[in-house]
Amino acid sequence: MLKRILLIDDDLSIRRSLSLSLNQLGYDVEPCDSGITALNKLDLYEKNSIKIDSIVVDINLPDINGVKLGKIIKSKYPNKNMMYITGYADNMEFPDIEDIKEIGLLEKPFTADDLISEINKLINKHAAEAKPEIEEKKELKPASAYIIIKVKNSDDLFPLYRRLYFMDNVVYCDATRGGIDIFLLLQSDSNEKCFEFYEKEIKNLNEMQETKYLSISEPVLNDNIREIIQTAGITLFEDMPGMSKVRDGKKSVYSYVMLDVEREKLDKIYPILRLTENILYCDFIEGNYNLILMVYGTQFDEITKIIQNKIIRLEGINKIKVYPVVNIFEM
């Protein structure tokens, strides 16, 4: 599973560049442009029992001084790993900078690799100092994940498809065009069991050229946005992602659509997509592309028009890839 970093910096270019670089290194980043935004996000993550591995705080913020914000966070969430970043260390008072260096301080400019190195030092230090805790038995929640697959050669596609189709835990198995040969929707009793099934049963099959595991989770949304979606009669994660509606292959054609959505625009874009007609489901995933849609229409030209008129125009969508579902028996 990806490690999550809460990045608090008012500089948009830094948030974007670090988010992109950290995503490529395998980290999920929640960017925040102010202290108030960060406190709200932390509260939402806690309410949804979503773990934040590290918090990175810029000392110079527009609303709350970063040092003060750090003290607020530590008082409310004492077990969080946290470090500071700044481009103005020379202007700080000696006692303050010594205290901050003790916690963790990285001076700008720095690279994503520099940041990860410091974060790992911090996590290892806290792990060594932490007292052993009695682990509470947690109730397992049903979980889902997408597996996207490229095969070694075209002759491998049909036998592999048939083998995957009849596997336990596989809900949907679709052959697609566009650079990915197969999309799987995998479900099990927990995220751990989903990933274990992928590792043991799917990842190392001989026909595979490349596979990628995309864990599905519920995006962190403000309560009012959740209420709007649910008022419209659309359930969120509780009914299992991707399963809120049933596909009818006799009347419609389908395409998987992968979106790279600017994280700070997700609160606006996600509910729009959930409420858009012809979008069967919209799942939040971890990785460079953070949403997967299932779009349907009477023909693929209609799907193209839906994407052009209702999806691409949304502000905050950086990249889009479309993978039409095909009948493997007609290939």
C-alpha cells in the first residue's frame, strides 16, 4: 500500500512538483495550501480511519505560522510523524530553529528524494522510541482493487482471460484496447487479503508482461459533499466500489476511463462524476491516475462525446486515458 504524506505549503508550484515526484516514487500526497485546510483534512482522515504516515509543514504559511501549526497538530495528534520545511531558515531565531531541527527540518530547495530520506529517518527514529502497543483486533472491511494487465503476446490473451475470469475473488474480467489488455475487478474481505490474492494467484502468471495493482479506497470528502451524493440516491463506499449498478452488455458498450485529477480539485470533480449520467461507477485509486470510471453508451462514438463534453472540460483533470471494453470472442 502507498504511504500517505500530508504536504502543507502555500506555494502551488511546490505542491504540484512535489506531489508529482512523490507519486512517481510510490507515495500518495494530500496537498494543502494553508493551515486551516490541513487541520480540516486531518480531521476528515481521522474520522474515516485513514492513516497519514507523515506530515510536512512549511514554516511560512499565509494563515497560521507553521511552527504554531505544528504544535497544534502535535497536541491533537501526538503520534503523527511530522517535519518542517522552509526557505527562510536564516531569518529564524536560534532557539526556534534548534527546536525545529530536533523534530526535523529540511531547507529549500530540495528534491523529492531528499524529502523521502528525511521522512524515513524520522519514521525510523519514532519507531525505535515508541513503546510496544497492544494491537486491537480490527473489524475487517470488504475491499476491492483493480488489476491492469499487459500480456506477452496476443496468443496469450484468450487463455489468460479465461483463466482469470473463473478465479475466485474476480468480479469483473474485461478485455480492453488502448494499451492495456485486461482489467480485473478483484474483491475480498480486506485490503490485505486482496493484495495477498494478487501476489499469490495473479502477479507471476507466465503470460504476464506487466501487471499493476490499484487499491480502491473512499476519497476523503467533506460531510456536505457526502450528503449531496447520498441524497441523490448514490451510496458511497459501503456497498463495495464499482458495484452500485449492474452492467447490461446487450444494450450498451463500455469503456474504462482513467483520470489524473489534481488532488486539490478532487472535492469538486469527484461528486460531479458520481452524479453524471452514463458514468456507471467512479472509483478512487492510489497512484499517478487517481480515478477510474466505467462509462457506457449505445456505441463507442457516444462514449467519446460524453468524455469530450462532460469529463475533459472539468477544471483540474490533468490527463485522461480511455480503454474500450471489447468482446474477446470477437477479437
